[in-house]
Amino acid sequence: MAKKWVYLFTEGNAQMRDLLGGKGAGVAEMTRAGLPVPPGFTITTEACNAYYASGRQFPEGLWEQVLEALKVIERETGKRFGDPTNPLLVSVRSGAKFSMPGMMDTVLNLGLNDETVKGLIAQTGNERFAYDAYRRFIQMFGKIVLGIDPERFERRLEEKKRQVGAQADTDLTAEHLRDLVEEFKRIVEEETGRPFPSDPYEQLRLAIQAVFNSWMNKRAVDYRNFHKIPHDLGTAVNVQAMVFGNMGWDSGTGVAFTRNPLTGEKELYGEYLPNAQGEDVVAGIRTPKPIAALKEDMPEVYEQFKRYAEMLERHYRDMQDLEFTIERGKLYMLQTRSGKRSAAAAVKIAVDMVHEGLIDKAEALKRVEPEQIEQLLHPQIDPRAKVQVIARGLNASPGAATGKAVFDADRAEALARQGEKVILVRPETNPDDVHGMLVAQGILTARGGATSHAAVVARGLGKPCVAGCEALQIDLEKRQFTVDGIVVKEGDVISINGSTGEVILGEVPLIEPELSPELRELLSWADEVRQLQVWANADYPRDAAKAREYGAQGIGLCRTEHMFFEPDRLPLVRTMILAAAEATALDRAVADLEAALANPRPDQDPARLQQQLAEARRRREASEAWHAYHDSLRRLEVIQTEDFKGIFRVMDGLPVVIRLLDPPLHEFLPRYEDLLVEVTELRLKGDGAELAEKEKLLRAVAGMREANPMLGLRGCRLGILFPAIYEMQVRAIFRAAIAVQAEGKVVKPEIMIPLVGHINELRVAREQLERVAQAVQAEAGVTIPYKFGTMIEVPRAALTADEIAQAAEFFSFGTNDLTQTTFGISRDDAEGKFLLQYVERKILPQNPFQVLDRDGVGKLMRWAVEQGRQTRPDLEVGICGEHGGDPESIAFCHELGLNYVSASPYRVPVARLAAAQAALARPLVAHTA
Ligand code: PEP
Ligand code: MG
């Protein structure tokens, strides 16, 4: 006996998604629950796979089972397929396990031909309706199944309307439509070289084949590759008796969500079109009415629909996206599936459902994507700003965006690659536009409703979208749109507000959003379950305050060099750098002689040493560079002390990891190439004084040039070569800590040395800096609890972590550098160049600077954690590279048993949720520290 390839809707259920696809399982479940679903059947995903296995042939028994199932539908509906007096018409839809763009669109009204159309007239008594259904069928079938350019039909339709002076489609009479049917059939024959297939069974066979074929079309394959969906899942095919939403004004069709997908509010949200077929709503061709209008138009149907919606939501314990059709006052449910939603809605729905007793807290935490949370923290348009609103559309996806108007997806992609911010403007979007939507700041369309392609995709991507802004007259050829006499050309800056639907000319000021009460509650549940602490990378008091507001439990990285870049400090920093080498040599000469004098060797004459020391001191005193160096350090110390005070005050009671100066010093100086040009120009002009100055600078900069600065004189190497710089920083840290402690606050500084590769580097730095720390505390007569530790950001440090831990009370993985040095890839040179290709060609699974490379970098980390904790069981271990804010990397840090992850302030809430999800997925036994 042949395998079972076909399931009636009455035979399936919600658990059979693998076999019946999402749609098939959904309608089967609704049928079981007793909802009014037009009868139908589903051809399994296994049949699709068997079709490919046998070289695109129907597997044995499939067609016979389809015919059997059709008989059952005929019995249930009392109609017959191909019957010229009382014909059964069906729809054919694809439906894979996951809803996927790129698959085949729905074919409606299948079964119509010159004979059965007469039966449809007899059934309905409505000739116009019947011919309209027939011409739509040929059009859809021609486009979807036979692959004919839809423009051919559209143009013909428009011509017809013009010919007969019709404004809308609805102005066409039965006769006009009958003519169109003939003309459409001619188009099919011209395009395919064969007459339009009039046999309903052949129509059905071709449509089923087309669904199977669409599984392997390029768009679908690309989408699966991108989302790592296996290619052998196959798609199911759903064949269902037609019901008609276009049988008059007591008919209609619509789409609705059980809760508002923008805000999460518990209310029916959606739209419907009276006297229309389903595709009219989805395609966004006519702008539909809000679902509330149904309450006015057909109150009983509305109440019934509302009841079903509630029932389905309770049944699935999730917000549902429903499709329905009303045929002459009778409601039919066509589809239910879990609805796509904005980030704000995802949070609100999850939290509300816990309060409603539908789901538990753990389930709520799993239902929100950590990445979605960041969208909620994105800036909004400052409500006080004066903006020039030029048009209004639907508020289809929340948030605000500013960028250059661009009119096609390829162009958007090209500009975005050059670092431009763009807004994609289209009449409407379809799956071919997705690559442009991915890179755009926001999306603006002239047509389509809140459930149009643009709206649904934008919400999924978390991008602002204004849809259905009908006032825009878009001219794709001229690359511009016009509204109210204002012309916006490609490249002109516009803004959109996806929360209000406004389209604004020019750039707009943006402001910080607040955490909603629901988000706060969800994050508090996350805090109950997570085992990782979440700290923040913050360089300024204002960042620290933001981080704390978002729930950070410490500062994991304060990059002190950022303070050096402030415009009031840069001149001091430059002076310091240019004088550092000379001043340090002079200091060292004095120090060496002092040491020799304190403990002279037998061959040394103390009197002579005394003389040499006096001479060294005199030389030092006479050196301009030496004075400049120490003077700028003293002034920088005052400034840094104030910076640190600000941070300690904000972080009262929480640890603050301060990293001493890290970048190569030339980053603070003018570029060598720029200086060279300036000096050359001055030489030509013969400008004496300025020339001498610039030449000196050029010499200094030339002397500090490095072939490979990221591997050059930076990190702890700087601190060792120019000890006064780190000493100044440590003094500033302790003076600030002492002052803030005296204000009654609790300070917990942690001093972090960057780029250590060898234990001796850390030993030297620590010995010298502890001396300073002790001296400052002794001078003030107070003690400050502090820790001393290091970054682990070169492989050697990770490999010798057992030794390093002897001199470090904490480790912080600097995975930006650790990734660079482990791969031997310079991030600045690689990203956007070969690394992009590597990821596209799957040589690397992901960009390792975004998602931590578990197998390489991760292995070093695991080793370092184990070895470090063997030496020092209470070693505190965290991560402060950008991976500390990436959910996948956070899960890995959880598995390694780190104490904390440190992320930028905006990602702190993301990290809190990601850490909770990691803990729910893999609870750990508590580790020691
Ligand atoms: C790192 O290397 O991961 C790090 C945090 O330091 P930076 O990015 O400042 O080099
Ligand atoms: Mg680093």
C-alpha cells in the first residue's frame, strides 16, 4: 500500500507541524476545535521530499489520495469539482513548518473554466461576480503557476478600465470582465505557447507541482541558508474549498491579531475589506477598514469572531494572527498562527500573559528575544522638536529613523555599505526588497496596510516603518517622490516616525526612551534566575548613570583614554607624549644615581656619584621637556581625579574596573601624512617660525611611527616604559576614591592593566603601582578596599593564566583584542573587507568580532578560567569585549562560569535577559567566586 501522503483537515492536529506545515497543522487544529473552517486537506512535507527524490515526479499514490480527499470535500460541500452546474472551487497554498518568504503565493478560485463559470453564475445568481472570480483566477494562475509576468495582466486590466471609462475595478461590468477573461487567456497562450488549462484536475496538478517547485526557488533557498533552516524539511500543500468574501456587501475578508502587535494591548487588532477576496488585503492594493468597523457593519459576525479569537489565543497560549472570510454573512476561519509582533508588544504580551495565568515567568522570559529589547531603548523623536511633517501614513512599526531617501533595495544596500544611513522608500515592498530593508534605518511605503509585507517584515526586523502613505507620489524612474508640491529626491534626508506614522522632511532630534513598566517587570524576573552578573562598559559619569538605570551591577570597563581625547585635555596629552621619552630618560638617570649612592659598589666613589647626581639633577631641571611632561601630568591628574569622582559617586556601592592607558600613543597625535603635507607646504612658503615648530612635531611623530601599532607600544608596555603615566592615573583613582568615600559613599575601585602577555609585565606594573596606592592612602590616613587585576586579551596570557593569577585578583577577557590576536586578524582592516566575504562564503560561520568564536577564542577562555581559578579559587572573572553584550556569547560566558559580563549601557537590559535565558537553558551549579 502507498504511504499516506494526504491528510484531511479532520485528521490532523497542532502537533503535526513537521508533517503538515504550520498552516496545515493550524487549520486542522481549528477544525478539531469545532470552528467553522471550509473543508480541505493537506499534502504532507514528506510528499514534497519524495517529489524531489524521484526527480520532480509525484510519488506513487499521491494523486489517487488527492482525488479521494477531493471526494470527501465534495460530499461535505455538496458541490462537485469540475461540475458545470454546481462546481466546487478550491484554493491552493504552500505551508512549510516555518512561515517563509519566497514560497508560493496562494492560488484562489481553482476549478474555474468556461463551463464551471456558468455553474458559479447559477449558484450565486451574480454574473459579474463569477466573471471577476474567473479573470482573477487566470491572472493568479498565470502569474504564480505558469510564471507569466503579472504586469501583462495588470496593464491589460488598466487598459480595459481606461477604454470603458471605469475608475475602479468595481466599475467593470460582467461583460467587460468576460472580455477580459478571453484576453487573459490569450496572454497565457502567447506566453506559454499552449492554451490555458481548462481541465480543473490539470489545474490542480499543476498548482500542487508549483508549490513543490517553489520550495527550491532561489529566494526560498537563500532565506533558509540565511536562517540556517534545513533544506530537507519540505513544504506541505493545502487545498481547501473556496469561500467568497466578494459576494456582496454582506461578505468580506480580513486579517486580525488577538492583541495589538505594535503595543501588545489586549484588543482585537486588524483590518478587513468588505466585498473582497483575501489577496486584496494581503497585497495592500485596496486600503482596508479597521476591524472595529466590522462591529458596526456586522455585529453578530464580529462577536462570533471575537469569541473564536479568544478561544484560539487561550488554546495556543500565545497571541494569534488570524485570517477569516465572511461569505454572505457567514464567518469562516482560514488560518491561525502565532503572530509576529514588535519588541514592545512582545514584552507586554509576555508579561500580561503571566498575570493572566496563561504562561509562567520562565515561559515569558523565553518568549522575548534579547535583541528585541535593544530596540525599545532606541531613541525616539524629541516631542518638543519642531518638525516639518509632510505626510502621514500608517504607524506600522515603532521607532524613529532619519536617513537619505532611496528608492530601490540594491541602491539602499550599496549606500549602506558606504556607511550611509538610508530610508527605503517604495510604492510597496515584496520579498525581493528584503536585502534593502535589512540595511535601511527605516521603511516608507505608499501602499498597503498594517499587515502588508513592509509592515510585517519591518516589525520582525525591529525597524521603524510607515506604510500606506498614499499621499506620496513615487516616481521610481526619476528616483523621487512628490507630496503636496514638495519634491524629495534620492539622497535628500527625511525622517519617519513609525510610532505615529509621520513622514518628516529633514533630520530630527532624537531622545532617550524610558523603560516601560512591563519591561522592568520582565527584567526583574530575569534577575531572579540569572547566574551571571551584568556590568557595563562606561567611561563617563553620564554613561555610568545610564548603565545603573538599566540595571548594571558594576562597571566592567572604564577606558581612561577616552577622557584623554576630550578637547580640553588633548593639548595636555600631546605635550605629555612628545616629552615622555626625554623626560623619562632624565628621571631614570637621576633614579639610578640615587640608588647607586644609597648602596655604592666598592669600585664606586661616593663623592663622584654625588657629583654625577647633582649634574643629572641640574640637567633635568634645565630640560624644557621634563618640565612640560610633569606639568601636563600634574594637570591631567587633577582632571582625571574629577572624572573618577563622578563615576564613583554614581556607582556608590558597586565595583568600578578602571583600565589604565591602553592605545598606542600616536593615536593622540596628528597623522604623520597630514603633517608631512603641512610641512611641505610651509617649506614652499618659507614660513620660518611655524615651519620649525611643525618640523619638530613631524620628527617626533615620525619617531613614534609603528608598522603595526596594535601590536606595538601600547597597553602595559606603555606603563612600563613611561611609568609616570600609570602612576598619575593610579594617584587620581585613589585621590578620587578617598574623596568620595569621605562623602559617605562606598567605593570599590579595581585597577586593570591592559595587554599583559607575561607574568613579569604584571609583576613590574603591580609593584610600582601598589607603592603609589599605599603612599596616597597613607598620606590621607585612610584605606580603600581595592583590587588589582588584568585583562586577558592576548593568547599568551590565557595560556599562562595559572601564573598570571598569582599577581591578579581578577581577570577580564578583552575579547576584541583576544579575537584579533587569536585569529591574527586586524579588525580594522578585515571588517568590511575580506571578513565579509569569509562570512558570506561560510568560511567562518559568523563574524567572530560580533559572536564569540567558541572553538578557538572560547577554548583559550575556558583554559584561562580553569587555570586561573586553580591558582586563585576566588578569582573574579568577567568579559568586557563587545561580545559581553551579544546573547550567544553571553550564553557561552554563562557556561564557562564567569562572574559577570560587561556590555555597553544600552545592552545591559539585553544582557540581563540573555543571561536569564542561558540560565534557564542550562542551570549551573554555583561556582566558587
Ligand atoms: C578588548 O580588547 O576586548 C577590550 C575591551 O579592549 P579595547 O576594545 O579597548 O581594546
Ligand atoms: Mg583591548
